Amino acid sequence: MAIEVGAKAPDFQLKNQHGESVRLSDFRGEKNVVLLFYPFAFTGVCTGELCALRDELPTFVNDDVQLLAVSNDSPFSLRVFAEQEGLEYPLLSDFWPHGETSRAYGVFDEDKGCAVRGTFVIDKEGVVRWTVVNGLPDARDLNDYAKALEAL
């Protein structure tokens, strides 16, 4: 069961595509966070979603908002993926312990061994204010979470 609106977002510390540690709590009091879980780098739907975010990046990475995209890929795979697709926002690796953060948010598919498409808009106080969870084959509409950000 995915974390619900109104719940405190579980903190985590994950490595980005450059091997740097990123903690959700680093943004508390500073920025709203769009936390986006996706199954795997280099797959069609995931690439489409992440490139759409890249193309609208000022909406999701600015003085008030930080986008964090999480998959169960290794940081090394994420670095190649980010370079190949021109993704300049943090791609976080939930590789080991495998799926720990995805499980904390209730979006880990045990049978597939990866996260489903879960998105959480987290306010500056660390509270989940909006969420959507889609199955593996179902792309999300980034306009939905852009509207959720506007409502904060």
C-alpha cells in the first residue's frame, strides 16, 4: 500500500548517478519535492516519462521545487542513462539494499523486483500532499503533478 496524502514522507539516503548521497531531509524547510519512482532506466515508457520531465525541467527543478527520480538500477547504469538522455536532475539508485526506499513508499513490486510508477509531491515540511501510483506499463501525466505543485 502506497504512502497516503497527509502522511509524513519516509526519509531516505540514496546515491545519485554521480555517486553522491542525497537525503530527502536535505530539502526540508527549503523546497517541495517531486519524488518519482520508475521501474528501470533504458525502457521505453520510463525513458519517455523522464525525457518529458527534462523538457519541462523549470517546472520541476527551481528555487521552490526539487525533482528526485528513483529506480532500482545501479548508480553506474543511471549515469550512462542520464548522459545518453541529457537528464540533469538527480537519478537516485534504490539498488541496495534492493528496493528499500521503494518498499518504504509502498511502490515496490516483489514479483518484478522493481518499483511501479509512483509519484509523491512532498511539501517543505516533509508531508505528502499529492500522490499517484500507476502500474508498470502505464505512463503518468506530468501535468497532473505540475498542478499539484501549483496548489501548494
